[in-house]
Amino acid sequence: MGMSEIEQRLEELEQLGLARRLRLVSGPQGPTVLIDGKPALLLCSNNYLGLADHPRVREAAADAAMRWGVGAGASRLVSGTMTIHRRLEERLADFEGSEACLLFGSGYLANIGVIGALAGRGDTVFSDELNHASIVDGCRLSRAEVVVYRHRDAEHLDWSVRRHGRRDGTARRLIVTDSVFSMDGDIAPLEAIAELADMHDARVLVDEAHATGNLGPDGRGAVAAAGLEGRIDVLVGTLGKALGSYGAYVCASAEMIRYLINTERPLIYSTAPSPPAVAGALAALTLLRERPHRVQRLRSNARVLRRALAGEGFPVADLDMHIVPLIVGDEHVAMSLCQEALERGVFAQGIRPPTVPAGSSRLRLTAMASHTASELEKAARVFGAAARAIDLDPASLAPALAERETASIERELAYVELSAVAHERVDADGSMATPFDLERDGEEASLPAAAAAVAAADVELDVDAPQSPATRSPVPALAATSAPFDFERELDSVRAA
């Protein structure tokens, strides 16, 4: 019997170096995990702030499961909107400085739904050529005219808007962009986009998936870093990256949110996010607001990783962007480098087309706040050794787009570094405490009072209520050896950004 069509397609993918398989991760998304049963340093997770396995986040999710159950049971417009959903929406709106917020099951659902609600037949969507696949698919599904402008090219966007779309006021124009592009770590020219939108009477949608919790004052994203709060029509964020949970949200004016509730098909026809995931995100958001030094820790770790990679000969700039692509080019070589590094104990998944353009296959490294300096330096040495083992000169790799935009990125991030200094604590003797000392307060313990607070007030899961020493549980012995920043192991090796 001959090969089936599916078998032929799978064989073709293998020959092209584009075949994919699932890798089994055992345990939580910490700095070190078990990959297919073997320990490996994890360097490709989007758990940027190390909150996915934080004790308070776990405790909040467990309490929510006991209080509200595992599933929401229905869509948001039927019976799926619960008090825990409303509470997180209120907190996110306050965090983003917007009038209102709406939760979704995933960032993919949010993007395809919002784009379809804001543009349709006869309208025009302008999309950056390197936008995420969820944006690309949202543009396609909207049935609007889609105009793709060159990556981060505000002049080409201006030219495109002038040439496309009816000017008689009967058609809508929507500009859509990621703020931080996930595969290169470069940042969209948000100020220029906002000015063009004002000039041409267009709406703007910005996806902050890889910026929330990582950029801007207190981790509020690239829009806040650019001082554009109130000038972006729709801001999409995720709960599944820096906030360590699952789901997404849209922040906008109250009027826009009411409109989306009535027109957003993925919202109308999808089951609401599960209460444990929502409660976990709420706890993570509370931790981010209480301890914004986590953002600075992430940036410091990014610099440690980048400097160590540069020391191995990789073309990596001295930035503090947490996304670090090693662009190999060839699909087979990228996967060989991935496998060689994994066999040496470091895991960073190879990324190939169609996720990235043809000829730009890469390993996409991501630093996390929960990594230690020595772990990141070890990882760089492993990548250097792995590259040389497959006869790949690290210096021959193509520089990433973020590396080519060093000057503009440094200006963007200067504000973040300055704001982080303001959060350093002054000790009683007048000396400046390390920004990570807050993690020693004993607040890493689970919150036994959380369930009681929920039972007493169904309107919220009070994950951030202050606790007195009498009610706070002592930190269990395990927490001392698995604290998010592993101070006992690496405090002396932490480098300043």
C-alpha cells in the first residue's frame, strides 16, 4: 500500500527540517525542569517573572478551585461571568490605567475577536509584517482589506494609510501591532503609530503580550513606557506569560468594552476562563504590583545572559531585553544546535518557519527573573560548546533585529531602569537594601487566610490582604531551598543592570 497524503506531507516536513514534536516537561515551569525525563536548564519559557510556580499563585489557584470550582461552565454572556472574573478585570483596568477591561480565554481568541469586531468588509487593517500569528489570522478572518507594512517602518505605514481605505468616513481603519515582537525582542515605534492614527483618524490595537510585566514603569508595558496611556484604543495583554497563568485581557474605554461584549465572537461563543487560572493571575498581578523589583531582576538577568553569550562569540548586544534570539538560518542546523545543547543540559527550542521568515530559523532564548547569574552564564557556555560541536561559528550567526536597534531600545528602557531605583528600600540605618530583600519577608509562604477571606466576601479572592505576624504561616523548609530568586545559592553573584 502506498503512502497516504498525510504520510507524504509528514515525510516532506521531515526532509525540510520543519517536522515538530511535543516535548514532555515534568514539574512546574521553574528554572530547571525535566525534559523527556532528563534535567535541563529551561531557557525558552515565557514565564518571565517566575510567577507560574510561585507559592502565593499556587495557593490562590487552589483556593479558587475549592471556592468556585474548576470550570466556569458557560460563556461570559450566559452564566460564565463570576465574581473572580470581575475582580481581575477591575484590577487589570487599574493596572493599565484604562476605564474598563474584559477577560478572554487566550490571547489568540482576544486578537482574532477584537480585530474582527473593529474591522470588516469594506474596512482596512494595517498590520506590521512581523506581527504574531494571532494578529495575522485575525486580519484574515475579519474579511477587511489587509495592508501589511514593513516592520517597524512608520514612514511606510504612513504611505500605506494614505493610499488605502476610503476617506468618505464610511469605512474604518485599524492599525495593529505587537509592542514587543516575540521572535526578535524589538519594540514597535508606538509614538509614531499613535501620531499617524490621530492624523488619519484610525484606531490602534497594541498587543502587549511580551511587554506586560517586563517593560515600562512597574512592568506596565511598552505603552506605559512610551507615555501613551489613553492614546491607544485597544490594549491586548496576556495572563499566560509574565503573569504565569492562562488567558488574556483587553483594556479600553468603557464604551469600547461594551461594544466588544456585543460583537466579539470568541467572547460570545467560548467558555469563560477557569476560576483557578483567573485567581492565579490575580495573585501574580498583586505580586507584580507589590514587588516591581522583579522587573528589574529580569532585566539584570537578561544582561547577564547577553554578556555571557557575547563572550562566547555570539552577535548579541549588551541590552536588557529578555528575548535573545540566536539566528542560525538553516532549519536543520537550528535543530541540531537545539539538540546538542539539550544533551548538554540546556533547553531552548528551535524556532522555524512559518513562525519566523524562511532562512531565519533560530533558538529563541528567554531569561527569567528566577534564573541565577551562574545558571545563565553556564547556559551561554553550553551554547558556545554546542555550536562548536556542530562546526558552527557563533560569530557567523545573523544579528537579531533588536541588536540593530540598540540605540532606540536603550532610550526606551532608560526610564525602566530609573523607575526601578525608586523601589529600592532604605534600611533603618539609612543604607540602601538590595531590591531582592523584599523576598525575605516570609511572604513567600502560602496564605492560609485566603480561603477564609473568600468565604467571608464572595466579591473577591483577597490574595493581597496584609497579614499580621500572628496569622502569617512560617515559611516551610522547602521554600528556603526553592525560593523564586534562590538567594541562598546566588545572592553574591547577582549583577546590577
